[in-house]
Amino acid sequence: MLKVEGLNAWYGQAQALFDVSLSVGEGELVVIQGLNGAGKSTLLQSLIGIGTQAQGRITWQNEPIQTWPAHRRARAGLGFVAEDRRLFTGLSVKENLWIAAPSVSSAQVTPAQRFDRVMALFPQLQTMLHRPASQMSGGEQQMLALARTLMTGPRLLLLDEPCEGIAPVLVAAMRDALLQLAREGVAMLVAEQNNILAQHAQRVLVLTSGRMDSAA
């Protein structure tokens, strides 16, 4: 599904990733662990095509995509949820969701059906559809960021610390929603430090100072 070979990335003159290789198979949950500054966020941003200068081979569904812009990667089925959420804070919850919906239906799934699915996964959002995103808690914003990405119909989710720094009750809700998506066949590559999803993963990769250290 996704294969990465010899990925290097830089911020200006500073190299952040060194010959990173990994793969994510159909329906797999793969977790990347590492300390702050290890390069987890840089790796995910390089895969979606934002933030860094990157070199290496990235293959999605047997097609090289390393030269594709981020929007083309997203349309091809990669969904990215950043640690800083990147919501439209002046828009309501509902507006944030619908702005991500594709203009045409695909695979017999309409935007309305996706919206209903997102509401089923995150019932907490149903009571705040008209609330500005700026008036949500951090955990609620994290739910919205994931829900918005799901509106695009991704086949692989790239998740940067999805359960970090939010209330325990919302951590449980996020974990349960992500595991439900995994059971439904959505592949995931998750960067995390807190072992919320690692214990459920098919594989755990360890990133140390920009290098892939070990796998289990």
C-alpha cells in the first residue's frame, strides 16, 4: 500500500531524516515511537508532502508519489492529521467538516453518508455542530481534526500524536474511534509517545535522531 525507501529530509541545511525506510500494508496499524525531536512529525509531513525538503522514494499503491504536491496525495487517499490540528477556527464544527468533503461522490459513498459516519464515530461533535472551532477544548479540536480528515475518505491515515495532551475521557473516545476504523480496514501510520495505540498495532517502529532504529 505505502512503501518508503531511503527517505531523507531537511529543514534548510539541517538534516532531520536519514535513509528512513518503512511500509504500511492494507488495513495495517503501524506505530512510530520516538522522543521529541526524533523526527516523527517530519516523517509524516514528508509523506504527505508539506513542510520539508525531502528526497527518497515514496510509493503509494505501486505508484511513485514523491514528486506529487500534497493536495494530489490527499486526493489519492492519504489523510493527514497534524499535531497542531490546523482547523479553521473561525468556522463552525459543521463548516470545518463540510469544507473537507469532496465535491463528487466516490465508491458509491456520498458526502452526506460520510458525514453520518463521522457523527456515529464522534457523537460528542453532534451537540456542537454550530460552535466555532475556536471555542472547543483541545481534545474536542483533535476529534474535529480527525473527523474533518475522514470526510475526505482516506485509505491511509497519517496521525501525529492523536491522543497527546487531551482529557482522559476524550483519549478513550479517540482510541476507540481509531480502533473501529482499523477494524473497518482503514490503514494507519501513527506517531505517538504514550502507547495508547502501540499495544494494538501490528508493528511498532522506533525512530531515533532521524533514523529508524528497530522494529517489533
